[in-house]
Amino acid sequence: MLKSMAERYPRPDWVRRMNAMGDSVGGAARMVSLDVDELVGLARKSTGLSEFGSFDGDWRGRLESLVAGIESGANLNVVGRLMTRQEILRSLRTRLMITRRLDEQPKILDEKIVAPIIVTGQGRSGTTILFELLSLDPKARSISATDAAHPIPGFPVATPADRAKLIAMTECEQEFWADVQPEFATIHELRSDLPVECIHATMPSFASFIWWMMSDVPSWTPDFVAAMTFHKVFLQMMQYGKPEATWILKTPVYLPILDLVFAVYPDAWILLTHRDPLKTVPSGLSTLASCRWHRSDTVDLERIRAGGTGIFDLMVHIQQRRTKASCPPASSISTSPNRCAIRSPRSRAPIVRSAVPSRQSTRPGSATTSPPSPRTSTASTVMPPKTGATRRPRSASAPAATSTPTASRSRTERPRARPPNATRS
């Protein structure tokens, strides 16, 4: 018999008391509404904009389906509904501002996303630490948590004070998780100035996998095609008018949709991490349960556990495709029959030589370098690690490399204690 989430992670008093507000009035839905019409109206009123765009298809239909799934199956408490309401409203505002930007600058859609480097693999296999490390490359560009939440701020960001205000606005979707469940800081660090997974950036498509991850919505299915369509537009917009740099991207969610990833980014480089599935599968399922415990008092651990075998089967399938050099299919890319590289972060396996391979520039007037040679095996993409190499902690004076400048910030106001044996995903 599995321990309940309440036994594993007791609620902080403030969370327990807020959730009790819902009980006191006959249900959390009476406290916090997720009505789509209301939220759409609020987004329009708060921005003064009206067009949400159709560049990724039927966003309204997906939003209505998502909210219907949440209402019918997620059983969100007051805090969960408040978090979800804010995320939906913020995503609607983002869509409005992106659509306006595209109308003002139609050439954004002509931007080329050249040879992005994508980190993927089993959840809890080292994808995050590899992603953050590569994002520090001065020739790289990644999506920060602030970029994902507020790609087009509603105010000028010209001073350190403006940047601090923007970061503070992002904390309600990042640092707030550890406020609701303090133990989550030992599972996965969410911080407004760190790079984040692509599923955060695609939330305004209302097709992103992250909505499924945060709430138990068995009647709703992520639309990966719509999410990837939105993702490309997002990257085009974020790099428009900025110096050339190589995108460093990451999410384990790309693992089951590699063919789609290569259809959108044919020259992408995939860094596939690996770790013992006996460690990653239980850890990943535990993380999923923890994500949902933030928002609901009823987390179905048995159903979550039953899905564990599918993760292992997927890794076996990917390995079989790599062995046959069919990852991606030869028809989807002309330069190499196999652009999947493997790294094992918990062993003395090789590590990547450079975050940014040399490539032919696509921007007028920029310097031209040689394109990368085809890479058909792990050996041609890696180098041995240096003996005794260790990970340097990120400090306030050395922020993550992101697509927008990041002001230095102190984390002393709300320290996050991490147990000595805690590991990063």
C-alpha cells in the first residue's frame, strides 16, 4: 500500500487554511472560477487588445477542452485553482501580445531557427543539469523562466528595476511552487532567472504537455503539433533583431515525438541523456505525483504508478531506432542518418565538446563559418571529461544565459535549503 501524498508531504499551514476556504463555501470552484468566457474577457480588458491569433490553429477549442477536462477530473483545491486561473489568464494575455507583435513585425515569421541543440531523455536522467550547463555558453541562447512567462512584457524593461519587477512577476509561477510544497525544492529547482523546459514556453498554445503534468486530466490530450507550431513562432519572435546565437532547448517530452521535432527543426541536434531506468522511472513518477499534489488533495498514485512501464518501453524503442540509424528517419534530414548523441551524466561517459557547433550563417551580412560535418556516432560528437571536474554553483553575479539580459539578483531573501543528498533532474 502506497503512502498517501498527505502522509508524504503535509501541507504548510497557510496552504491548508486557504484550501479550507473552499470547504467552507461548498467547494473550491465557488471560490475561484475557471470560466473561459470570463478569462478571455479579462485578458482583452487588461491589455486593450482583442486578437488572439490563429497561427497555431484552434486555440479556443483547446482551451475549452482543457478547462472541461480540469473541471471534470482534476479535483483542484483553492490554491490549485488559483494557480491554474493565473496561468490561463497570463497565457491569454501572452497570446494577445504575441499576435500584436506579429502584426507589427510580420518578418518575424521569416526568421530561421538554425540547428538548435535539444536536450532530452528520461525525466530525472540529468537533462536539467546538462541543459543549464550548455545554456551558459556565451554563443548560446535559451528560454529563461521569465522569457517563457512574459516574452513581451506589458511595460518597457530598460533598467535593473524594470528587470527586477519582471522577475518578481514570474516568481508566482516558479518560486511559488516551493512555497506551496517546500519539499519540491529538493526535487526540482524552479527559479525565475534559470532556463526552463520548452513546455513552459508553449503554455499559451493550450496544447502543451505541462497542463497534463500539473493536473490529472484523463479526458484531455496534449496537441503536440499545435504546441510545436507555437514553439517555432515563439523562438522566431524571441530571436528577432538579436545577435545570432544557437538555441539550447530542453524537455524530456520530446522523447516520444522525435519525428515531429525533426519535422519542425530538420537540422536539430539531439543530446539524449541516459540513466538506469530503475532509478529514473520511480523518481519521475514521484515527481509527477508531487506536481499534482500542489493543486489537488486527491492524487491517484496507483494510476500514476501503472504508467511507469511505458517510459521504459519508450527508451527501448529509441535505442532500437538509434541502432538502426532511423532516428530521425532519413527522409527528414539530409545531412546525417542519425543525429542522436548519448551522454550518461552519472558515469565517466563522454561529455559534449561544445554547446555550439560551427555552422553556415543564414543572416545577411554575418560572418560565414563552415557547416557541421555529419555526425553518425557518439564518438564524433564527444570528448572525455576532465578528471575531477565539478559543477560550479550559479551565483547572483553569474546569471543563466538567456535570450534577454538578466539582472543580478540575490536569493538571500528566501533561501531554499537543499538536503546534502538531494539531486537535480
